Amino acid sequence: MAVKGKSIQQAPIPQVQDRAVKLPELIQLTGKSKTSIYREMKEGRFPSGFSIGTRARAWSLNAVNAWLEQCKQGSA
């Protein structure tokens, strides 16, 4: 992007170490309900997450942040 002959550089986005996010935090991060999250996972429109136990699931924070960025850009 140039403004009157000057180029504007965007600051690099700092890389955050990936970590597992459990459902309560995922709900808070996305603003979605548990039902919406699982429905969109089934439809392939939300990161699937992974099993961390017999009855426990977690999601990659990096995958969720990438999904949120897609939403901001209108492609999710």
C-alpha cells in the first residue's frame, strides 16, 4: 500500500506457541454455543479438534485463530 509515494509496512504478527483449548474457552473465544460448534464441525466449517481423553476434546489455538481470521475476511 502506498500513500503519496511512501510505502506502509505492516508489523509482523507475533507467533504464539500453539496450545490446546478446551470447550469452555473455545466458546468464549468464538462467541458460539456448544451446539453451533459441533454442528459446524460436522459440516466441515469449523476446526475439528482432537481427542484428549475418553470424553474430552480440545482444539488447536492456532487452528481456531486461523478460522477467526477467515471469518474476519468474510470467507468462512
